[in-house]
Amino acid sequence: MLLAVPLATYLVSYVYLALFHGQWWLWSTVVHEGGTLTLLDTTFYASHFLGHVPSLTVIAFVFATWYSAFTNERIAAPRKSWSICALLFVAACLLFSLWHFGSEDTWSYVLQQKQGVARYEAGGSFLLHLPSTLSFFILSPLFIAAILWLLKRDISWRPAKISSLTSAFAVTLIFAMIAAGCACGVREAISDPRYLAHSVREIATFPLIFFPIPLAFWLANVPLRDGGFPRKLIFPLIVLLIIALPLLAYQVFLPLSRGISSLAQHPSFSHDPLPIPYLLASHFFEHVLDTVYFSLVSFALIPPQKS
């Protein structure tokens, strides 16, 4: 069921893009909102992925840590075999990016100096994704708890396991300031409507194509729940929800007050501003490589359950 979610998301997105462009074979069609990348280039946008590696690593750690707090799993030193796979995947993407997208595009993303096809900003992808990365410290446990409850899996509450998240939060902010060159970059990231609009899109993306994959393998052999929902977990979830609702409202309201069309790019293939469903559908394909890396890092922290 969980693996069907990203598959269905990509299928529906492809059909939507095909209907929008009026053709069913899209791999050589420019679909990226930047107006230059075909669907094939967007799917294997390796330089773009390399810029996301720091953010993806943080989110994978946060996600795995929260999962361990709700289950009997334990995060120890990263498993060597999965870690090696993740490193080899990054190395392969680096070589491909240098060959296909060129050294300038590749290193601009890697050194956190580029945020999009033609947009250069100090802090790069890490700063662009800072609002969503920080949001997942609050939102990912709500998603995990909901999935465990819906799939009737055993749920526990071990708050001691999330003590490392405080350090992870601090490291994330410090790295963002270093990448941006000053603390003002962090202030801009959490207040600028363009950054917040991108954050909302990331928050809509991760539960559909990122989170279901490691959960599907982690939960494959977890027994069904015998008892009810643990009462001691209700209060922390309510607290998280109370924080999450205004957090989401803030990130949605500011971009809408500015106007989504004024924030989005205007590619030459569309006379009108791209609709929100298009911005989401094409965006999913940007993250194909990202989901592979995210899953590998997640498995390095918590290996898939064995039969």
C-alpha cells in the first residue's frame, strides 16, 4: 500500500502533464517550470540533486529518529553497507552531472550557490529548503504516527530517542548561516514568500514520494497492533499538532497574499502563469534521484526489516 503511493503520484502527475501539453510522449518535452529542461532531464537532474544532499541527509535523520521513538527500532552507527551504497550513488550522480550538466552547474549546486535553473543565491538549495527542513522536525512525527495508526501497527512512545533532534536542529541552522554567509540569510528564508511557497510544495511532496518508501520496508514485517492507541502518546501528538497548524498556516498565507503567479517562474511554453497542480506535478519528477538517496540514508540509519 505504501509503495503504491509514490507510484500513483508519478502516474497521475505524468497523465496531468500529458494532458496539459497535449501529447502522451513527454520525455523530450520541456516540462520544467524553468523552461529549459525536458522531462528526461528533470527526472535525472543530477546537479539539482547534489545541491539537496545536505537537506536530504538532515530530513532522513529526523524521519528515522522519530520513527525509532514510535517503535522498537534503535538508531546506532550508520550501517556500513547502506552508507557505502549512498556514497556510491552520490559519486555516480556527480560524475553524470559533470558529464551531462557541466562543471559550472554542478559545482554551483554542490557549493550551495544555486537554487534553480537560472537563479543564483548564497546558501543555495540548503537555504531554499530551510523552512521545509525545519518544518519536518514537527511534521514528520505526525505523518509517522498517522501511518502506524492507519496500518494498525504497534505504536510506542520513547521520548529519550529524540534527544538528538535538538542538536540536529542547531546544526541545521548553523550550516544554513555558514552557507548563506550570514544570519540574515536565515531570516530571509523563514520570512520571504518565495522561500515559503517552495517550502509548502516540499511539504506536499515528501509524504507522497519520499516518506512512504522507507516506511514500506520498515513496516513490512512489523506485527499488527493488539492493543489500542497508547494514551501517553496523545498529549505529545496534540502539542505537535498545535505547533504544526499555525506553522503551516503561516507558510501558506504569506505566499498567497503575495500571489503564487508572481512567485512562480514563467516558462515560454505557457502563455499564462502555471497552475498549482502543474507546479506540483513537474516538481515530483525533480525528486526521483532524491528519493533514492533519501531511502538509502534512511536504511543506513534503520535497515529494512528482515523476513
